[in-house]
Amino acid sequence: MALTAALPAIVAAAIQGPVPCEGGKAGRYPCRAIDLASFIPIEDLSNAPNSPDDPSEVAGDVLGWRHEASGREFAILSLRSRISFVEVTDPESPIIIGDYVLDPAGGRLFSMAIFEDRLYGLFGQRLDIFDLTRLLTASGPLAPDASVAISGHYLSINRETGFAYLIASDAFTINIVALDLNGDPENPQQVMVWTPTSPSPRSLECVLYHGPDQRFVGHEICFAGAGGSWLAIYDVTDKAHPVGLSSTRYKHSNTPRDTALTLDHRFLLLADSHDENLPGGNTRTFLWNLSSLTAPVYFKSYDGPTRARDLQLEVRGRYAFLANAASGLRILDLQQIGAKKGRVREAAYFDVEPGVSNTSWFGAWSVDVLPSGTVLVGSVRQGLFVLTPRL
């Protein structure tokens, strides 16, 4: 995780809510149409000493998991030294269940994903697997149920097909590796190692495609932010013969960070974390028309109200949830994305770093949305925000 020079200290205590968003504020946090259900600071999630000016502990990716039989919901937050597990069934009264303390000599956590009640954590040279149903009765320290030796630095799982995709690199190539999770979930089998042509992928989102390009309906398609300023699209239906469908460059940017598809697979949103460094550049999210997977069209950008970096995207229904670093969580209404002028508007926001709206890496690093509608935000310097939008 890249961090810029330290900002003035922000020390926040735990909050159990609700703290409604009224008059543009939820307590000390600027907001619109999002209530603060609760907040857990990093100091409560970790025993590591921490100073907001020189943090030894920082928050990274957050995932939400729901146990369907009981309806209980949990937040899984990666920190520099551990993975923390928090029950948020009652979002206003979160309960810290326990954590998995990372071995400093065992490599750092690069990426996490969930498939069928299991958490998969990628540590560079291994994949750790946790049975999340243990959280229903667990407390205190936790340990993985299994570990698989495999190299990689990015992990994505297609929950529709049960295939996990890793981006792995060596001294000469960057590969996409596929693992089949449908057999023994604690011993996934490698079924593909493929080196796509340049530009190399930085991120992956793989789906069973059901969009407007009839040639590929029912195929397993992966969308990648790639190279310096590219959207790459791959057909990985046949693991023995994957195919690159297109690589399309877009302007004025150099680090594609994350992608998210609309529910109908007609459009794709792409977050680039460095275009804000351009003179006069505000947060810019790139919008793509996927009528043709072999010739996707970048047709517009959504430019936000601040210069904060857009780091992660999640689409739920008509809304896109953006982790926008120093400007916090931003929620975009996509209902008119297919209109003639591709209208996208901001419907709500919650600023986790009051008074900061620059291009620093502090603030909202990650976001996930639980089936209940509860929104989880991992904030780099602060910890876990549990939010309730009013959309």
C-alpha cells in the first residue's frame, strides 16, 4: 500500500450509532443521504501501537460476508499486521469477533475474495483459505484452515462459475492463473496459466457475460484495467485456449485501478488512481459502452467534485459505490448512464477524512455492500466505517 507524507493527526474514538446525516454532517463527518451506523478505529481492531501521523497499522481491503441460513453479517478488514473479523448484523452495535495475525516473515496480504462461505487470502507465495462459518461461534485469534503454495499478487473469484483468477508475475512475464474451486475447496486445482499479450493486466473482473454482444453471451469474460491506460477484455471460457478479445487505450491517465460492470453488462466503469495528478484534474471515472467486446467504446467520464483518487468500485443495482480516498465514499446513480449524453450523477457521499480533499492516499481505500444494504468502508488511517445509505 503506497502512502504519501503524513497528514495532520485525526484521532477518532469508537462510535455506536446511529449518527444521522443532518444538515450536511453526521457528527464530525460531512455527508449527504448516508447515516453513520458505527465506527471502529484501527486501535480497537489491532494491538499494534499506532500513531495517525506515522501509522504502523493501516487499513486496506474490506469484504462483507452474509451467512444465509442465519442472516448474520460480517465485515472482514485487512490491516497491515492482521485480518480482522467483525460482526455487523446489527450495524449500530458491531462486535469484534477476532483476528488472524499475519506472520511478518510470511509475506504481506495482497488480495482477498470470498466464495461459498470461504475466504481466500493471497499472500504472494501462498493462498490461505478460511472457513467463514467458524465466525458464528469463534472468538479470539483465528487461523486458516488450509494453505496452498501459489504465486500471485491479485485475486478475483467468479462466484457464478467457481473459478479463481490470479495475476502472477515473474522476471519476464505477467500471467493469469485460473484455479477451480468447485472440487475440494481447500485444495483448488490449477487449470490455466496464460500470458496475455501486452498490455499486462493490473486488475480482473470475470463474469458469465449476458450483455449486448451476442457473440459472447454465456461465455466467461474477464475485464482488466491493464498497462498504463488500457481496458483489456479476455475470453477465458476454454481454459486450454483463452483468447484476448480487445485492448483499448484511453487518454490522460496511467494507472487503471478497478472495474465494475452494470447489472445488464452494457456498460463498464473504470477507476484510474493517477489521472487526478493532472493539472485541474478532479476524480475521473471512465465509462465504457460494451456493445462490442472486440471494440469497446470509452464514451464519457464522470468527474467528481474533488481531486481525490478513485480506488475501488462496486455496482449494486442502479448505484455505483466508489472508495474515493480523501473524499470518502461516493455513491453514483447510474439510472441514466445509457441516455444520449450518458448522465451519471452523485446521489450520496460520506467523507471519512474531514477537511482533506487532495490526492493523498489516505481515506477510503475500499468498499463493499452487504445484502442488507449496509455499506462497509475501510479507511486507511482510521479503521472500519459501517454506513447506512438513504437512497
